[in-house]
Amino acid sequence: MTCHEVVNLITDYLEDALSVDDRVRVEEHFSKCPGCSGYLDQMRATIRLTGMLSEEQIPEEPKRRLLEAFRTWTGD
Amino acid sequence: MRDTNVLASPADLAVVERLRAGDEATFMMLVEQHQTPMLRIARMYVSSRAVAEECVQEAWLGILQGLDRFEGRSSLRTWMYRIVANIAKTRGQREGRSVPFSALAGDDEHPPVDPAWFQGAGDGFPGGWRTFPDEWDGIPEERLVAHETLRHIGSAIDGLPHMQAAVIRLRDILGWTSEEVRNALDLSETNQRVLLHRARSRVRRELDAYLREGRDER
């Protein structure tokens, strides 16, 4: 398995979607290849940092309209 | 084939019960929780944010109208997200946007993992790194989690093809499981992973470029 192949299997690896054989081969590769294990660390850091973002807040106006819609619905 | 639908939880059923009883606080809580993800889902299928907002608004009405028919055969949010996805898909089709997976997934013209990083057929180790990626180990944690770094990640995500952006937001920002994302966006297991891989790889690449820029300045 080449570095290029391993790098493109990283998400499958992290998602636990590899066959047992492939998983063993990928892990063997990581243990011997500082380039790929460094890249794996970067992917993990990317996921961790992305998790620190928060989704934007909803503006008040659509919320008010939705509440009106709900009141209409319950009034039916 | 495995049935991937998660049944409605007792908490879901309690929410539905309170909504049927006209509980406004419960409804607004639901809006707070789901408005943004619903907007993300709609945005995958239609041409603008404004149209996506209309789809979400329509979806809420559809959700209220359908509530009496909700039988708990899927989780409440899966059911809700299917409603918004269907509305947005229909709307997108009317707009003349074709939505084959390949188009939504983003092209491979600029692969997030650049083949040029690796040695070619004529080199000593075909497929091996030309030079190892920079290590992030030496970067102080304060810099990694700095507002500015996170802002770069946010704009990298904003720049992704819509479907990749939706998947990475739902998975890595909102913390959904792959199963929940697949159900809500109607994706196969493989396609969900392909989108996630492209999105994360692209974000990593842009983050690396940003962090390296900072190093050169030192």
C-alpha cells in the first residue's frame, strides 16, 4: 500500500469502514511511515478543531413567523 | 440488508405529544435545534440561501400538518429532515437544477489530496511522499484553537461544494452519526464517506496552508 493510497483511505480508517485485512495493512503502514502518521494526526486535529465551530444563530424574524404558524396550526 | 432507521425515542414521542397539545415552548425549542441543519440540507438542492429559507419555512408547515400522522417509525429529526429534503429536491428540480450525485459531490478537478505530493512512476518510491507533510506538533495549542484559525476553518467549509459542506457540518460541527446523516440526506454509506473524506481533506489542506503562512512570518 503506497502513501497516496493510505492517505485516501484515512476517512475509511477513521470511520471503521475498512476490511480487517486493509485495516491491518493501514496500521502497519502508519507505524512505519512518519509522513502518513503525521498526516493522520493532522486529519484528527482538523476534525477536533472543526468541532469547536458553532453553527450560526437563527434571526428573530423567521422565528416569529414560525410561532405564528404554530399558533394557527393549534387553533385549527 | 440492514434496516438503518432508528425508531423514535420516548423523548421524541413526548415532544410530539406536547406539540399536539399546543405547547409553544416545545415548538420553539424544536425550531432552535433544527432550523440551521434544515437550512443546510435545503441549501444542497437549491440555488440560493433565500430559496433554501423558503423551503425550510414550507417544511415547518409540512411538519406541523404531518404531525398527526407521525407514527414513530423513524426518529423525529430523521422524519423532519426527510420532509425538508423532499421539498428542496422538488424545488431544485423545478429550478432546473439536476442533482446527480457526481455533480453535487464536487468535481475531482482539484482533488483535496494532490497527486503531485507523491512520487511518480519513474521515481524511487512511486506513490510515496515527495516530502513529508509539515508537522503540526510544534504549533502551540493557543494558536490552533485561536479565533482566527477557527475562522479560517469556517471559510474553508463555506467554500466547499454544498453537499460536502452539508456533510462535514452535520458530522463534525453538529456531531451527528454517519447513520443520521445518511438518513437525512438520503445518501449511501459509501457516498456519505466520500463526501466526508473530500470535505475533511480540503479543510485540512487549507488549514495547513494557513498554519504554514504563520510560520513563515516568524
